[in-house]
Amino acid sequence: MPRVFRLSVAGLLALLLTGCFVSKTALIQPDQAAQVFDGKTSYTRSSLGDDGQTWVEDEQGSLSTVDGGYVARSDEDKDDAPILLRQAFDGYYVTQQAGKDEFYYDLARIEGDRLYLYHFTCGDEDQRHVNAGLIDSLAGKGDDLRCSVSDFGKLVRVFKARLDAGALPKSLYIIK
């Protein structure tokens, strides 16, 4: 499963075991994508340390623009679909990456050359968003729940609710 703003191979494999937000059709078109990192060519990724307070650098790679989005690659990466970013609210962007048969979504906050990625996963608690009509459906079991979405504005409301509940980013990318 592709995952937004390139993860190392180990990080990508870990996310295969967790639920995600998906759609059958793209919620972000290339002409809607924000070009926030044009002219930048590299990144350094850090993850939260065991204390949950400090960032620990764990990857460096290159950044390129492709098809209205960005592709970030480390030495371990082969090829991946571009990540499109679309403004959601107040410095926050929804990210979209195409997979084999569907599109994957996450939330990012951008402050200058820093991109904070949340790595939101679908969970049982999202049933309330299904009941409210913000998520189309939940499928799967346990850690493999998938939230199907079909409306950008509704997805933004779900991600905003996560922020309001205190969600913190899991990765920090310094874009150079």
C-alpha cells in the first residue's frame, strides 16, 4: 500500500498492518494541488523518539515534482506515485497518493520548510463519522480497518476532529 510522503521500507511495511483512509476516485485533482515546495530538492525525515517529545532523524532523500505533486525518495526507495497536497485549513493540507486500485489520504501541517505528517489510521472510533455521514463506510477488522471516503470537505472535517481531540504528528520532514 503506498503511503503519503514516502516512508522508509520498514515504515511502509508497518503501515500495511494498520487501517487507512481511502477512496476509489481521486479527491484531489492536479489543478487543485498546492505547490508549496517548488524549487526544493531534498528532505530529512525525523520520527518521534521513545519519549514522544523529541524528533530523531531517520532518513534523508531527494524530492522532485511529478504530475502536479511531489515524489520523495530515499536510497532504499524504488519508485512511487506522486503525493498531491491540497489546502484544508490554517496551514493544514490533505495529502493524496494513488495506490494500485485506490487513493490514500493523510493530514500534514506545513510551517515554512517543515512538514509535519500525522499518519492517521482508521479505527473503531470512526464509526461515529460513518453515522454522521462524513465517512462512507468502515471495512475490515482490528488493525486493518479502512475508512472509505468520497468527499474532500467531509474528509477535512474528520481530520479536523482528530486535531481537536489532540492528535499529534508522527513524522517531521525538513524540506530543503
